Amino acid sequence: MATPKIKTVEKISKALGDENRLKILQYISKRGGRGQCSELHQIINLAQPSISHHVKILLEAGLIDQEKNGRNHQYILNENVLGDYMAFVSQLKN
């Protein structure tokens, strides 16, 4: 695992600092690392523009990737980025 840069850690930390984004990540994780865009409104009770905003922040932080299949969007948990982040945070306790 690569050690992420401080700016990357900061961006991920900010992305994780919101309840709705955590719910999105939890939903994707529970579905085997893949989640449908069309199902996100069932997870968080927000209007579509707000959901898109939260997804954009997760994408920019590298925590999820987007895959398009026609008009359908699927989000995939980026386990490498999440693992590197967790390893960095784990090192802080030593």
C-alpha cells in the first residue's frame, strides 16, 4: 500500500466528515463494493441534486469510482484508496 500525501488524507477526511456520504459508502460496501445510482435516494432522504453533490465529493476524494452502463450509473468502492487512508490513520496511533 502506498502512503497517501497529506493533502489526499485531508480531502478524504473531509469527504468522510458527512453523515450522508458515510451512508452512501456504507450502502456501497454492504452491496459487495458496488451500488446503483438510482437506489441512493432510498438510502439518504435528499433531493437528487444534493445526492449528486455528495457523490461528486466522494468521487473527487477517490473513495468511489463511477461506471456507466447506458443511462445507468454504478458506483464502485475504491478499496485501494480506502485501505491506504486507513493505514495512514492507523500509523497515527503509534
